[in-house]
Amino acid sequence: MSASQKDVKECLNCVLVRCHSGQRGYNLFMKANLLSWLNKGRFLDLNVLQWAVPLFLSVTALLFEFVEHSLEGELRFDLAFMSETIIFGLMGPVIVGFIIAWMRELVNAERQAMAEVHVLNRELENKVAERTTALEERNAELAHANQELQHLDEMKSEFVSLVSHELRAPLTTLNGGLELALQHADTLPDSARRTLETMVGESNRLTQLVQRILDVSRLEAGKLEINPGPVAVRPLMEQAADVTLIPKGRHVEWEFTDNLPPVWADEVHLEEIIRNLMRNAEKYSPPETDIVLCACQQDGYVRISVKDHGLGILPEYQENIFERFGRAQRGESAPPGWGLGLYFARKLIEAQRGSIHVISPIWQDAQAPGAEFYLLVPVATFSEE
């Protein structure tokens, strides 16, 4: 086929498509406007047609019968003439009149339904416009409230950071003085020495609280620097245990799998998280019980867990224990704490693409069901390195 023939064929196809589209549009237009067009002229009004058509048919049939019988010969009002006159001149027009009346009722019902639909559409449009306006106003109020909350959150973060920085300087001086005084506490009475040791412990605890609040504030503000890299798990956990558990005389049970791969994490922050879990296990379990430290590979992660033989964590507390100020034990008998350690651990491990979880109970002991806190840290791969 030549190029000119292809062009002609394409032109014919375009003409056919446009004709078909035009015919469809014309049909839709006629269907949509047929009822109104029929009722614009009185000669096409169904109220008029209901009587005009039967009357016209009746007169036409009667004239036809009279003419037909007159042409055949003598006009006689016999049975054939009367039956044809009744059927074609009376019954037929009456039936047609009933049909037109039925059509008129259908048309009126449809017109009424269309009018009601138009009214409902207008009401719906008005309601949509009102709801849209109300929604826009509500969105504006929410945006304004969100801006105020963001401003308050920034002010809170700045206030916490300022207070933390301002508290660290006098606490450092206080800790130094107490440590110096404690070095020369041999000459003091026993009661004074115990008081001094208590002051040193509480000062260190207050320093840790200020540092933790500062770290949480920096993490939430996105200002805490994360430097991930390949980290060997067992040496890191052994170092954390030597600092946290061994000095307090806690017996540690190790459960490690062979050929454990390195993880991709920030070594300093990961060790801080593990130390926090070890401190919790030491704090919430009896001194004579063991603390189990485990590490194994689980799919593309290394599972690092710390198990204790404490009182366990109730199910209603397990969902909120990783939230800010969440505590596993409450009341006057609960060990001292602020409920920020696990919250900070969750935020910190999530910043390293890991996660933290809890399982309790883990032992078949009603008095000491224990708890297991475990981390899922991604395995270091060649592409990450």
C-alpha cells in the first residue's frame, strides 16, 4: 500500500470515528431533551393527545366503515357493520386513549422524579460546599495549632537543652568535690562516711539523669550523630558486662552461636543500649540469680538479648514500656528510675535501622518468671561497607 493510500485510509477512519461520535452525541442529546421537546408545543402535549388521537381514530374508522359499506351497495346496519364499527370506531380508540394516559402518567412520574433529583443535587451541592468550607476552616485551624505545637516543641527542646547544659557544670563541680572528699573519708566517722558515699551515688545518678535528658532531646531533634560501621558483637558485649555486671558481682551466663557475623551499627551507641539493658536486668532481678547474655543470627539480623530472673513484666505494661516515662514496675517498692532508658534505647536502635522487643515470662517459675529484652541489629554487608 502506497503512502497516499495510507493517508486516505487514515482520513476515512477519522471521518468514520467522528461521524460515530457525532451520532452518539446526537442520540444522547435527543434522549435528554425528548421529554421537554414533546411538551413545548400543545399539539404534542400528552394531555391533548390523550383525547385527540382516540377521537381522530374513532372518526376515521366510522367514516371508513360508512364509505366502505356505501360503496359495496346498500348501507345496512347489520351485525358485520355494527361489529366493525364497535371494534374499530370505539374499542380501538378507547384502548389507544388508555395507552396514552398510561404513557402520560409515566412521563409525569419521570418528570417529577427528575425534578426531585435536581432538588437533591442542589441540596447535595450546597452541603458539599458547606462541608468543604468547614473542612478548609478546620484545616486552617489544625495547621495553625500544628505550628503552635511545633513552636512549643522547639521551645521545650531548647529549654531542656539549656537546663541540661546549665546543670552539667555545677554537677561536674559537685561530683569532683565529693570524689575528692571521699578519698579522705578515712578520718571521718562511719556515719559521715556513709552519708558522703550516699551523696556521691545520688550525685552520679542525677548526672546520669541530666545526660539522659540531654541525649533524648538531641535525638528527638535529630542532632545526635550516628556513625554506623561493622561491629563485632561478642567483644562489645563482654566489654559492657565488665563495666556493668562484673563489678557488682553478678554471675553472667553466655550463649553465643559460632561464626557470628558483625553488625552494622554505631559502636558507641550500641554499647550504650546494651549497657542499659544490662543495668535494668541487674536492677530488677535478685542479686543471687544469673543474667543470661545471648547472641545469634536471625535472618538478616543479629539477635542480641539480655535475660534475667526477675519478677517479669505484666502484659499491660509491655506495650508502653518503650514509651517515654514508661515503667515496668510502679509504686513505692519499685526500684528507682525515670522511665527514659528504654525509650532512649528504642529511639537509638531505630536510628540504626534496628528494633528492640521484650518477652515475659520466659521461665517456668511463678515467683521469678523473668524477662528477655532483645535487639535486632542488621548484619553488616559488603555493600554497606
